Amino acid sequence: MKTQFCKYTINFRAVMPVIIFLAVSGWGTIALSGPSRTFDLDRFIDPDTCSGCHYEIYEQWSNSMHNLSHKDPVYNRVANFLRQGLTDQGEIDEAESCVKCHTPVGVITGFPEKLSDDLSKTPDIATRGIQCDYCHSVVDVEKMYNNGLVLEPGYGEDDPGIKHGPFDDAEPDFHDAAYSALHDSAEFCGTCHDVKHVTFGTDLETTYTEWKNSPFNSDDPEERITCQGCHMYQRPGVPATASTKRPENPGPAADYSKERPHIFTHYFVGANSGVPASFGDSQKAAMAEARLQHAAELDLDLSNLDKKQLGIIVSNTGAGHSLPTGLADMRQMWLEVIVQDKDGNRIFETGILDEKKELPGNTLIYRTVFGDGKGNPVLNLAKAREVLHDNRIPAKGQAKEVITLDRILEKESTIQVRLLYRSMPQKVLNLLPGEPLGPLPVVEMARVSHTL
Ligand code: HEC
Ligand code: HEC
Ligand code: HEC
Ligand code: HEC
Ligand code: HEC
């Protein structure tokens, strides 16, 4: 028996025990608990248990940035650095808020509540980051930023409850299953991938909003691509960006279940290659590189060289959001430009890393810059009261840059331009106390060259 229930079709046999339980405990019908509600820790099932039947999905998720969200050394070191020396309560509240997305099972079960808690006491299951039973217990989204997910987990392995997913006909014997349109929507991802300052409301990360305002959020099913449509189609050899094919991935969802036309992959690869590699996962590092290599195109505009002007066009051809996105004040996507005369002497260069792996001041970097509310740039996102600058390239958009040379190029001069990416400025890593971190990998996203 099936009943239509908001956006979900729920298998009735599956909900019965829950309804009875809720009725007995006096809440009447299904109560949608807010994210502030704390659940007992034993209501969440270890990802290892899910791996017993969903081994392939488990392997894909292992060492993904979701699995590593709590352990990620770059996140931990940066977060603890940004927390130091703050005195303004509004800034402190922001600096403490990170665990809500990076350690979500901990927050929803009561520990940690904030970043400065003794994180070595984090329960083992919560250290596994954004995990199977967290995502698949989601029943609603309360607000579209700062993790507004509403969960209804089961009661542990003895009574695992309903796992929400893409099928309306799954009948697993271990847990109950229900179709969820929400899991196929950008909103499911977007509530964590839009980050606002908890006190000042400043937009710190806007991946979801960028997507929402992009041509990919189209009513035309031919044009429409959600987060899942790119990120949950990628697999080794299939980068699945807007500039590549995104073929279906047929197979079984569980080790012994029937073949389905498409199984959503769980690698959750973005642009981060350094952190998975530091956990020994060279496959996910290579997949992040493949994603970056199918995100952008470079073109030269040589029509004004006689006026000493070199034009460079950077096109976002692969991403469903701005390039770069996410933590865009830290991410570095920049142009390396080298112009040589016919004898190979450099007559112009920019964007070349120095011996400390830092970028020269004149580098053209695509990024956001936060301000203190009075127009002064701030490095610490806890102090971000405004967005001062954002020159990132929107989905399907272009940036046109003009470099003024000091001479007219003679025949046989060469121009070489590369678009490069790394996930964190070395300058920031060099500020962190303790063991040196980095250098992080630099990935070539695109290259173009021309000989006159
Ligand atoms: C004893 C085996 C087994 C275990 C353990 C198991 N599953 Fe499943 N699961 C299945 C089978 C079988 C299916 C149905 C596959 C199909 O119909 O194609 C399924 C389907 C699903 C679905 C799809 C539901 C839908 O309707 O779309 C989700 C989501 C899911 N499982 C999540 C989990 C999570 C999370 C865990 C760990 C808490 C887990 N599973 C543990 C066997 C299992
Ligand atoms: C970040 C949230 C998230 C995490 C973590 C996650 N999943 Fe999923 N999973 C999804 C979404 C979203 C879908 C469906 C995508 C859609 O319908 O567009 C899905 C689909 C599934 C399905 C249906 C088959 C398929 O892949 O299409 C199964 C089974 C499943 N997940 C099991 C797991 C298991 C097991 C784990 C842990 C190893 C896990 N998931 C971790 C979000 C997540
Ligand atoms: C049309 C394909 C496509 C869609 C749709 C898409 N992405 Fe991406 N995504 C990419 C590509 C390509 C990259 C690598 C380039 C980059 O870093 O932006 C990427 C990178 C990312 C990154 C890493 C960014 C960084 O530089 O640190 C995150 C996080 C991300 N995507 C999340 C999302 C979310 C959330 C959605 C939905 C709101 C989404 N993506 C929709 C293609 C897509
Ligand atoms: C519970 C909050 C949450 C949800 C839900 C969520 N994410 Fe994430 N996601 C994160 C966090 C936090 C990170 C970064 C972890 C880190 O870098 O330490 C991340 C990282 C990623 C990355 C890797 C970024 C990189 O730099 O390589 C991708 C890609 C991504 N998410 C896509 C998705 C997609 C697609 C969905 C929906 C199916 C989704 N996320 C749902 C919180 C979430
Ligand atoms: C609303 C959810 C959310 C909250 C709250 C949050 N983050 Fe994140 N964080 C993300 C997502 C999503 C990403 C991945 C974006 C990307 O890849 O660019 C991320 C990535 C990061 C990264 C990059 C890690 C790496 O390996 O490159 C750092 C550093 C980070 N966050 C620090 C923080 C700090 C510090 C706080 C608290 C002040 C915080 N985050 C709070 C969602 C969140």
C-alpha cells in the first residue's frame, strides 16, 4: 500500500511502527524535529554496517570530502587558527559554528556543540563525517543555508527505520525504504553548500545560490542539471561536467539486488585533490583533477596586439556554479601568463609561484574578498561583515582580461597562458602554527599558447 505524502511516497508498511511509536509517546502524527533537536547517538547506524550490503557505494564514499569533513587536517588547522584571539561575541559565535556541517552527526546527537569542545572526545561514529545514515534519514529542509536539514533517523540496527532514496519500489529486508524527491533536488545539497555568517548574515559560501541563478536551474528538462546530475554521475574515467557526457551508471544498489538503469555515485568529488591524497586515496585525487580539467576553457584575443593589448578569455564551460565556488575567499584559481620574445627572453610574466610557493601581488586571481564593514579586507571569515569583491566566473559565463604589454610583439614571440587551481593559498598555510602544512597540489585546468 502506498500513500502520497507531501513530496514523498512512503511505503505504508514501513511507516507503521513509527506512527505507532509517536502516537504512544503523545506527539500525535509524525513530528518533524528541527535540526536543533538532539537525538540519542545510538539512533545512527555505523557506515560499516551499510557497507555490508552497499559495499561499492561505501568504497566510493570512503575518503570523500564528506567522509573526511571532520578529520580534514586543512579544515581543522584553519578553523582552530581563525578562532584564536577573537573578542567580539558575534565573531566568536561564527568561529564556533563550524561543527554543524563538518561534524553533523555529533551536533545532532549533542557532542560536540562547538568547535572549542574537546574534539578528541567526539564519538567515533561522528568522526566519520557526513555519512550514510545522516543523509538517508533526511526528511525535510527547514532553511536553505547553514544546514537546515530535518532528520528522522531510525532506532539503530535493531530498528533501522526508513532510508530515503531514489527508488519507489525498493524492498530491502534490513531497513525500510521510501522514495524521496528531496534527495534528487539541489536543495538537499544546497542547505549545507550555502553558508552564512551566523551573526552578520554575510554570504560566506554561495554554491547553491550560484546554481539557483544559473541556466542549469531550468524548467526545460533537457537543460536542467542538479548537483547530483554532475557530482553523482562522476566515476573514474567519467568526469561528468557540463562540458562532457554524463552517462548513466547501471548496476545494482546493493551487492545482491537487481540491476538498475542508474546508480548515483558517492565519490562527492569537487576540486580538492590534496586532502584525499593525504589519506592515501590517489583515485579521488585523480578524479578531482579530471573535474578541474573539464571545467574551463582559455582563449586568446590577439586583435589588439598592435595596441600592445593581449586579451585572455576564461570561460566556465563545466561547472554548474561559479568558478571557483565553495570557500571562495580561500580557493585560488589564477592566470599564469608568460610572454617571450623570439630568443626566449621573458618580456612579461604573471602568476608564477615564488620559492615560498606564494603568488606575486599582481596575479589575476578569481575569488571573493571579505571586508570588516568599513571597506577593509579581512582574512578571517569570522570577521566578515561584507563581501568587498567577487570576480569569479558564473556558470556558462566568461571573464575577459586585458594585459597591457610594454611593447609590440615581434614575429616568433610566444604567448603561453595557463589557468591554475589550488585549494588554499600557501600564505594562509604558512600562518598556521605547528607542523608546516602543504604545499598543496597545483592543478592545470586549461592552457593555450600561440607563436606569432
Ligand atoms: C542487509 C543488507 C542491507 C544493509 C545492511 C543496508 N541496506 Fe540499504 N538497501 C538494501 C537493499 C537490498 C536495497 C534495495 C536495492 C534495490 O531495490 O535496488 C537497499 C536500498 C537502500 C536505499 C534506497 C532506498 C530507496 O527507496 O531509494 C538507501 C538510501 C539505502 N539502502 C541506504 C542504506 C543505509 C544508509 C544503510 C546503513 C544504515 C543501509 N542501506 C544498509 C540492503 C541493505
Ligand atoms: C551527502 C549525502 C549522502 C551521503 C553521505 C550518502 N548518500 Fe547515498 N545518496 C544520496 C543521494 C542524494 C542519493 C540519491 C540521488 C538522487 O536521487 O538524485 C543517494 C542514493 C543512494 C542509494 C540508492 C542507489 C544509488 O546510489 O542511486 C543508496 C543505496 C545509497 N545512497 C546508500 C548510501 C550509503 C550506503 C552511504 C554511505 C556509504 C551513502 N549512501 C552516503 C546522498 C548521500
Ligand atoms: C554542470 C555540472 C555541475 C553542477 C550542476 C554542479 N557542479 Fe559542482 N562542480 C562542477 C565542476 C566542473 C567542478 C570543478 C570546478 C570548480 O571547482 O568549480 C565543481 C566543483 C564543486 C565544488 C568544489 C569547489 C571548490 O573549488 O572548492 C563543490 C563544493 C561543488 N562543486 C558543489 C556543488 C553543489 C552543491 C551543486 C549544486 C548546488 C553543484 N556543485 C552543481 C560541476 C557541477
Ligand atoms: C550536512 C551538510 C552537507 C550536505 C547535505 C552536503 N554536503 Fe557536500 N560538503 C559538505 C562539507 C562540510 C564539505 C567539505 C568538507 C571539507 O572540505 O572538509 C563538503 C564537500 C563537498 C564536495 C567536495 C568539495 C571539494 O572541494 O572537493 C562536493 C563535490 C560536495 N560536497 C557535493 C555535495 C553534493 C552533490 C551534495 C548533495 C547530494 C552535498 N554535497 C550535500 C557538507 C554537505
Ligand atoms: C553550512 C555548512 C558549513 C559550515 C557551518 C562550515 N562549513 Fe566549512 N565547508 C562547508 C562546505 C560545503 C565546504 C566545501 C566547499 C568547497 O569545497 O569549497 C567547506 C570547506 C571548508 C574548508 C576547506 C577544507 C579544505 O580541505 O580545503 C575549510 C578550511 C572550512 N570549510 C572551514 C570552516 C570553518 C572555519 C567553519 C566555521 C567558522 C566552517 N567551515 C563552517 C560547509 C560548512
